[in-house]
Amino acid sequence: MLEKLVNVNNNIINQTKDEQQKKKHLLIKKILEDKQCFFKMDIETSYALLRELNVPEESIKKVYSILIDSSNLV
């Protein structure tokens, strides 16, 4: 799942012409480099990041649950 989000973010970076948007997504790219980043963020920040990555509102809770599943700690 994290790899999917990294790919979505990379696509946003490559397609956007807006410098502010690009800057924001370059920061998100840096955050996502840490494979355990969702374990280190509070839930509100995690949800906000998922929204920035265009995860549909009705799927955010499910995606977040997958990302923080303890089996992902490896």
C-alpha cells in the first residue's frame, strides 16, 4: 500500500505545474521514504496526508488501517 502512495505522489510531482503544490509533494515524498512514517504520525496528520494523495474520503480509514497494520512493522 505504501508503494502505491509513493507512486501516486511521484505522479503528482511529475504532472503538476504549480510550484507550491510541487514543494508540498516533495516534502510528502521525503516523509514517505520512511517505511514506518504512518506509525510515527498522529491520526489527523496521517489522514491529511492521505487526502493530499487523493485517497477518497470514504477509503481513508481503511487505507490508514492497512498502513498501520502491525504486520507492516517488518
